[in-house]
Amino acid sequence: MKKLFLFFALLPSVIFSQEKDSVYYSKMQWFADAKLGIFIHWGIYAVNGISESWSFYNGYISHEDYVKQKDGFTAEKYDPALWAKLIKESGAKYSVITSRHHDGFALWNTKLGNFNAVKNSAAKKDVLTPFMKALRNEGLKVGIYYSLSDWSHPDYTNFTNKEKRYENDPERWKKYLTYFQGQLNELSDSYNPDLFWFDGDWEHSADEWEAKKVRAMLITKNQNVILNSRLQGYGDYATPEQGMPVVKPESEFWELCLTMNDSWGYQGVDVNYKTPQQVIDIFADVISKGGNLLLDIGPKADGTIPDEQVNILKELGSWTKKHSEAIFGTRAGIYKEHFAGPSTLSKDKKMLYLFVKGNPNEEIELLGIKNKINRVYVVGEGTMLNYKLMGKVYWSEYPGITYISLPKNVQDKYMTVVAVLLDGEVDLYRK
Ligand code: GLC
């Protein structure tokens, strides 16, 4: 596959030492509480069902044939209100949509160039604006994905993996900078998004992109706007891609972006879908490590969302709804030595949520908690659970093992969550 892309995806996410002041922490608050976002890759690549932008970049299809897909991009069944409802139903608190991918096709009526849904597709309409409105109507936060690179643009350096337009031509590069920064201005002025999700930064340095200036420009327009990390070090949070971090990332704020199958955009042949169970398992691991999950869907060219994806969103939604107190607004949980599974903590750290993977044999164990436990119950279900402290000897400070009984009849079909109310902030015995 795409060598460069793989290399990029494996790089540790860059963390940034931007102005980490009170403005930074207050703007990151909703993001830290949100936990779940829905990513949308929608563009002309859905017509043939081929990889977004990369298919021509890597030479699987000529650029000319790739671009022809615009004539099949009808959006005839596109119902942005329905999309937003479905996203809300999944439990997500925000959504990020590809306003323009590396192929240069813009979903909105940009004044900068004609390669967009209005002037150059069968849809003949702006498909971004109504979605931005629909998200706001549902009370969801609005995120805009924007690729810094545009492989179709005559003034962009790279065309395909075999062909570069030019190496060093400051005047031409300047034109490209004016173009992409102009589009960012348009997006910011038209939608005032809560978040910009950059991509495609790897082909140029921070200086070449004028990343510092871009950051300043967007923040001047909205001091609360959040920028992801893919702005060559000038972002606010880390964005690991596909690879679920095995250990808790160092950065305070992070978001795992993940496909439901193996493709970002709609590819009919790709039926390698994760099951709802697997998506929920990954989600629990993400929030247990203090991150967000940005789960991707790839709508078809007519604007409908594939059934498998709708099903995952709905199954995830019924689970997040039932367990919302253990998910939204929580913080990373305790170390796996204390509980062999994902966990989260309430902001005040007095409530510990244990996510029980698999089907335990009616009992789970919690080790080395120094606190007194006041109450244990099943989240979203209410049943109080019996628990017993074992192995606590009077002459030792070792706090013992708490066995919590978890009868089969209270277990969730996907993952049961057990709430443990402590007598104060969680206090762990670490010897
Ligand atoms: C990568 C790919 C791209 C995809 C994105 C999502 O950078 O280039 O196709 O949109 O990741 O995270």
C-alpha cells in the first residue's frame, strides 16, 4: 500500500506545547468530556467505491478517471437532519466531516476554485452547509476535516507518488498558500466550527505551511477553536490513527480515529466490519485511557449511510445511553493491576466504573483499593451488588481484595458496567 501513509500513521503523534493556559484548558473541556465523535469521509470516491484520494495518488486509477466520479456524486437521498439524528443516537457529542480531502474536492461552494459539489458534481448543491446546521440543531459540536495538501491543485507540489509538479518554486508555492489559507478563512467565517481536523501535513514542514500563522489566524477568529495535531506541531491534541494505544498516551488530550471496516470512505467491497461488540470493547479501552473515539462512517454517493454502519451506530447508541454516567464527562480509570479491564473515574474521582469484558463467572475482583467502599451497583440497571473484602489482615496496610458478585441476570449483552462508590478520592495501594 501507500508507503508514505503507513510511515506517517506509525509516527507517534506530535505533541505541542502551545499556550497551555487557562484558555486552553477551558476550551478543551467539552472535548475531554465528549468521549465519542463520529468521523465522516464523504466525497466523489464513494461513487466507484475506491480509496479516498489515495487511489489516484498511488496509481490504481488515473487522475482523469478519478475526477470523473464527480458525475456520479448525486447526493440525491442526502438527508443531513437524519445523519445528525443518527450521530446523536450513537451517543456522540461531536462530528468531523471531510470538507475537502487530499483530492481537492470541496463539499461546500468555495470561491477558491471550481472543483466542488456545487460547480462540479451531479449534486449541484452545497452539501456541507446543511450538515453544519443539522449538527447544531441536535446540539452537537461541529468539526471540519481539512487536508492541507491538495493533489489536484495546479500549484501544489505533489501530484502522485510518481509525479511532482515542482520542487522549488516560491512563487507557485505562495499561490498555493493563498489558496488553502483562503479556504480555511472561508470555512471559519461560514461555519465557525468548534474544531478543525487537519490532515495531509506530512509533505511540508511547519514553516512551509506557515502553520504558526494558520493557528494564529484561526484562533483570532475564535479563541475557543480546537485544532488537532496534524498541523506540524501546532495543534491541541494527539490523533493516533487505527492503532489502539496499548499504554496510556502521554498527551493529556487525545483521540483515536478508527474505521468500522478497513476503509475511511465508502467501499462496497470492504465488508470487514468490526462487530458492535468489538467497537464497544475498543471504545471502553479508549475512555479508560482518558481518550476520545472518533469513529468513522463512509456514506454512499447518494447520501445514504450503509446498513452495517447504521447498525453499529445504533447498537453503540443503546449501549452508551444505558451507560452514559460511566462514559461522558469521566476521566481515565485505574491501572490494570487493580482491575483487569477498562475503567473510568468520575471527575471528583470518588466514583469508579469498572467495564466488565466477556462473561465473568458471576464474580469480579478489585485489588488494592485503600478506600472504604460505600456502595456497588450495576450502571443503567440499578441492582445493588454484594461485595466482600478478603485478605485484609489487621497488622498490614495491604488493603485486600474486593470480590464483587455479578449475577448473570444483571449482565449486559455487550459489556456490563459496575459502579463503585468510594468514601473519597480513589486511593491505590501500589506495592
Ligand atoms: C490519513 C489518510 C486519509 C484519512 C485520514 C483519516 O491521513 O491520508 O485518507 O482521511 O488519515 O485519519
